[in-house]
Amino acid sequence: MKGNFSTLIAEQRPVIVDFHATWCGPCKAQAPVLKEVAAELGEKVRILKIDVDQNNQLAAAYQVQSVPTLMVFKGGNLVYRQAGVHSKSQLLNVLRPLF
């Protein structure tokens, strides 16, 4: 996943990376919010969901210590990182300046 991940986050459109776990309650609450953001923004944004249990090397490389952790990349650069559940408005406020 690491090589492919680097290619995906290098896109010029914003890429939201959701580091999550299947056993995580807050992660389950975050999922529908991400779907709403995707529905509203369409092709302007890409959303990647990374299961930390299945991709522990990638999670370790990005020092993910709690889930959910959301990161936003643009052009391969990390422009936002925050642990915890985000509302739709929070995410849109992070993303809109990147367009």
C-alpha cells in the first residue's frame, strides 16, 4: 500500500485520509460524515479509508496514535491533521480554501 499511497496523496485535488479501525465506535460515526462530504464535493476531493489494523506500517509511518485520525493532503503535502470525529462543516472549512 505504501507505494500506491504516495501516488494517491500526490494528486492536486485534496485527498482526505481517514485512518480508522473496524472496532472503533467514533470511526463508525465519522463514516457517514465522509460520505456526505463526498456527495457534496464530488470529484473535487478524494477520500481514502485506511484501516490501521490492516495497514499498521503506514499508520506507524504517519504516527497515527488514535482513531479516527483525519489527514488532508494536496500535491503530496500534508495540509491538515487532526484526531477525533469531524463534522461536515469542519471538513468543508478545511477543504474549501484548497480548491
